[in-house]
Amino acid sequence: MEPQHSAACLNCGRSEAEFPVLVLRLAGHEVFICPQCLPALIHHPDRLTGTLIAAGWDGETPPPGADAGH
Ligand SMILES: [Zn+2]
């Protein structure tokens, strides 16, 4: 895995060079999200689960609300 030189939003891909991004800690991983995409994580965390896994999360623990659709 390459070292991460530039943080980018996990949802829209905008980099910290273009826009401020927030650091999220999840299951020992660091991921980044921009303020514009934060509401998506708050209201629809299930939609971002696949994205979070792709960002390096192992997916062992569902994020809050991931099973809200049941
Ligand atoms: Zn974003």
C-alpha cells in the first residue's frame, strides 16, 4: 500500500488541496471526508459502507446505522 501523501474525501474524491477535509477514525483506519459529504455519512451510512471498505476498512464492525434498513 502506498503512503498517503494527500488526503481526499472518500465520497467525492476532492483532495485537501482543493477543499478542507475532515479526518475520520474507523476501526483503526484513518479516512477522510469533506464537510459537504458529511451529511451523507450521517444520514445514509449504509450507502457509504462499500466506500469505507474500499478506503481500507476491514468491514468487521458495521458503522452506526448500517443495519437501519432491516
Ligand atoms: Zn466529499
